[in-house]
Amino acid sequence: MDLLLAFVIAMSVTMALIPMLMRLADRFQVIDVPEPRKVHVRPIPRIGGVAMVAGAVAPLLYWLQSGPTLYAYLLAALLVVGFGVWDDRATLGYVPKFFGQLVAAMIVVTWGGVTIHSLTLTERMELPAAMAVPLTVLFIVGITNAINLADGLDGLAGGTTLLSCCAIALLGLGTGDRFVTTVAIILSGSLLGFLRYNTYPARVFMGDGGSQFLGFTVAVIAVLVTQVETAPFSTALPLLLLGVPIIDTLMVMAQRIREGRSPFSADKNHIHHRLLSLGFDHHEAVIVIYLLQGALLVTAWLMRYESDLSIGLVFAAYSLLFLGSLTGASHTGWRWREPDSVRSDGFEDTRRRSLRALRERLPRWSIWTIGVGTALYALCIAFTAQPIPVDVGWLCFALSALLIATSLLGAARSMPEWILHGSLYVCAVVLVYLDLTTGVGQRSLAFEVAATCALAASVMLYVRMTTVRRFRLTPLDFLVILVAVTLPNLPGSVAAPRELGLAAVKLLVVFYAVEMLLGHSRPSRVACHSLAALTVSVIAWRAL
């Protein structure tokens, strides 16, 4: 519970600071101006990294035990952030930034004791200090720059690092490493608060200060979690935990060297640039990279006790498969989506008109299916769940009275928005809770599963097809769903029971369904209100 509170505080502080810092960005000259190599078209403050650091430092000082590791990490992280913010204002060359990163890495290695002191070949093998220290420094500096280079699309660096932090926190929970777990969870909270403003279209960037802070921190905890003696994880595991930034950095640097350019020169050859050139739009490219990173993290969990050689071979196979797919697609002219300027023959025009008409009808059909699916799911749970706890019955009785009263008042004036939304969201939580904790008959179970699947499919179809901006599934929504589905269902996971992952998915689906029905039209809003009143009335009647 204390770690959950730390997560919430880090997220809340970050979210609260960003709007205030955005207003000061112009005064302190930390604005990202558009240029040909970048994908944004208007000046955007790059002050989000400062908010993330502020959101993380206070909980870290409170929840972590004082010691050389904590002090060394905080001093080194602040040094990296300082050089990063300096670069955001003055555009430093790579030499001063490397100097700051090297000094920071040496601080955590020599004072904090963060070292890669062993490898796992056929068995655990200790490394001499003359090899362990430079290897650790090289790794920390490399990952710090890899995350920095990966920060090319809205939500990209923050989202991939959030996935890595979740995986590292899960590994830390299994070993009982308090430092690693606490840092990973608090950083996840700061990242989630930042992504609230950084998801496409971004209102704020993290800047070099934020990206270097993320890279440095995740490198340090990745080293620590793989060097714990109580759970001898593979030393090569960070290759998978931080797979996408490593693949991207190695790819672009190799290409620059092959072309006779400096490996630190800027270009548009990153993975996200290549996905955009293949016809993926901004949020689709980000989601593809999230999926790749998610696959690498699941593989890391399944191979956490394997040898370094095995993990290295799997990482190489992932890299070759993904980069080979990108190269093959580019050479064959394959595109995910053709540009609007591409001309077509008469048959193609007819096909496109038919598809356009279908796309216009699908949202209307899907909203009807959402309404029917929501009603079937709600009534199935209300009439068949047993036994229903008495306290849930009293809660539903109060909700029923509130909904009926607001319905009567609504005949004279509009219903308060916060009452309606709050009541319906509580109803959704009650339904999923009863679905998770109570029993139903086999026939009712099949009916409930069918209704849930139909509802989920309709929600996804409506999200994809609708032109209403508020209902588009953002990469942040996708990221939350990915984490909620994946982490509780990993074999041997101690993060949460598997049923909780399924409940989280159902709750997200019902939440989206409610939001879509409320925003579609007045009749659907009235129908949603009436369904909620009927559902909680039935639950209260059966419980009391």
C-alpha cells in the first residue's frame, strides 16, 4: 500500500507541476522549435522532464532508506538532469553531455556500488573490478543516450520506459529488492503523470533533461535487479528489458558509420521515422513500438534465469527479424497506408467509395451494438450474480435512489454532469466486482462471456471508426491496457492475481462503453441512465 501511495504522489506532483512550468518555459528559453528533422509543427515547451524529476525525488527521499546507493543515485541523477536542461537551453555538443554522463556513472559505480560484478554463462561467474567498472559505466552511459535518441515521437520514450519500469518493478518484487522496486514504481508514477500531457498531440516535451534522467535511472535499476544474489537473474536481461532503445541506437549508429558520418550526427533513420515513411500515422507508429517493447519484456520475464548467451541470441533474433521486416518493406514498396495523392483507376475509386460508405455506417451500427452489449452484460450480472454482499446491496440502493431522483429532476433542468458520470462509473465498478467475485450458472456464464466479447469488439470498432476526437484510442490508453493485461497474466507473477488483469480489461471496456453512450446523443444518454437505475435497483432488491 505504501508503494501505491508513492506511485500516486509521484504521478499527482508531476501532473500538477507541468501546467505551471509550461507557463514559465518561454521565460527560461526551454522551447522546442520545429525543424526539418522533427515531426512537430509548432513550438512546444520541453519542461516536462523537470516536473518528472520533482515528482520522483520527494517520494524517493521519503520511502527509501538512507544510504550510499540512494545518495549516489540522487546526486548523479541531478547532475545528468542539470546537463540535460543546460542542453535544452543552449544546445550543447555531445562532448559536454558525455562528460556529465561519465561523471554521473562513476558516482553511482564508485560510491553507490552499482556494478555488473558477475555474468551468467553456463554458471554465475564473478568479474574482476578492472572489467566490472568500465563495463558498468559503458552500459549506463549507453542506455542514457539510447533513451535520449529514442525520444522522437509524442509519448514514445516515456511509454517505452514506463513499460520497462513495470517489468523491472515486477522483477524487484520477486527478489524483495526495496530500492529497485521503489524507484521503478515511483518513476512509473511520474511517467504516467507526464504522459497525460505528452500523448499525441503533445502539449509538453520532456527535453534532454527528462530523457537523460529516464535513461540514467532505468539503466541503474536494470543493473541492480540483475545483480541480486537472492535471485540470480541473467546479466544480459537488460538487452530485453530495454530492447527497443538499444536496437534503435545500434541501428542508426551503424548506418551513420557505414555512410562515413559521425555516429552522433542527427538524421531521420530512427525506427519511428521508418515506420512513418511506411504509411503509419503518428499514434500507430508509437503503438507498434509499444507492442515490440511489450513482446521483449514478456520474453525477458520468461527467460530471466537463462544464460547470457541464450538471451543474447534471442535479442539478436528479435533485432534481425524486426529490422529485416522494415528493410524488406521499404525495398518492396509496401505501405501500411497509401498517401492521398496516389491516383487510382476506376475500379479502385469504386472500391474506396464503398469502403468510405461502410466506414460512415459502422460507427452508427457499433453504437447500437455497444448499447445492446452493455445492457445484456449489466442485466446478466444483476439477475444472476450470487451471493451479493449486503454492503454492495446498500451501495446499489443509494445509487438507485440517486439516479431516480436525478431522473425526476432532469425533467425540469439538465442533470449535473458530475452526478451522472460518477454514478455510472460506480455502477460499472460494481458490475465488474460482482462479475469477478460471485458465481453464475453455466448458461449465464456463456451468455455473459458472449455479451462481454460483443461489447469489447463494438467498443474497439467504434473507437477506430468514429471521427469524434474524444473517442479515439490514444497510445496512452493502449499503454495502460497493455500493462493491465500483461503483468497480472505473466507466469509466476506476484504483481496481482490473473483474475485482476481480466477484471481491469472488463472495467476499461465498460468505462469506454459508458463514455461513448453518454456522448453520442441525448436518447442514448437517457437510455444509459435508465439502464443504470434498473441495474442497481435489481441488485439492491436481490441483496436486501
